[in-house]
Amino acid sequence: MLVPGNRDDGKKEQLTDSLMREVADGDRAAFEQLYRITQNSVYCYLLAIVKSHSTAEDLMQDTYLSVRKSIRHYIPQGKPLAWIFTIARNLAYMELRRAQRQESSDFSEEENHVGVDVISNTIDNLVLQKALEILNEQERNIVLLHVTQGFKFREISSLLDIPIGTVLSCYNRAIKKLYKAVNEDRAG
């Protein structure tokens, strides 16, 4: 089972264009390294979009299958994770549209279970649940990438291709929303 956690800043493997070339050349070990480096970030990104643990896991598999299939088309620009995020985002939106067409886009029941397997601490579970409920997609992406994966704001800015000022203000606004929601829950 995938368990997102904080990045280990001790001995950190790097996702580079050269690793992407190795994967494109069919190097199985390079693909495994690519997966190891990016799996938690991709999972959190997908979870922020689809708000469903099981759907995010399914989309992760689809994302890496798509990465493997289309990596020959990757153009080295120093942002391989942004390229992977683009694939993940496109697959997530396709899934949301498909689910909406089938009139099964009600994620409320699934949201009640999203953090149970992933986060054992009750407070963390409450904050994650609130984040999925009250934050908009951009806010969820920024908060999850920063808090659960430890990305710096400038890294998030680069990954999501939004200005650093927007990232900072969005994060600040999101934290205020979460703080207010958690305090209202405690008072009520």
C-alpha cells in the first residue's frame, strides 16, 4: 500500500533529465528509480485533484504506464516532475469527466475514508479531510506538496508553473481556512 510521507532530505535522489533519458532507453532500474523518487509527490498531487484515495492510486498506475509509453516524447527542459504532473493531471481530469458522465462523481462517501489508511493520527486525518473539503484545487495542491512532501515554495512554483507570490499567498490563505475550520469544529 502506498503511504505518502515526508521527503527524506538526508540522502535525496534527484530526478534529472539524464535519468529520464535512461528510462527512455528502456533501463528498467532507471524506471524503478524514477518511480521511487516521484511516487509520493504524484500521489499527493492526484489526491488533491480527485479527492479519493483509491482513485488516486489507480491514476498513479495509469500515470506511470503513460510515462513509460510516452517518455520518448519527453523534451529535456530541467523539469521532469512537471512533465509527469502534466500527465497525471490530464489523466485525473479525464477520470473526473468520465465519472461525471456516469453520474457517479459524488466523492463524499469516499472522502470519509480517504485518510483512514494513510494517516493514523486523528488530528492529521481531520486536517487532511478539511483540506479536501474546503480548499480549492490550487490550494490543495500547494498545501499537500508543501506539508506532506516537504517541497519548498519555489519548487512548488516551478512544478505547478505559477508565480512564487501566488504560491505564498495561496498557501497562507489555505492555512487560515484550515485553522478556522478546525477551530469551528472544536467549538461546535
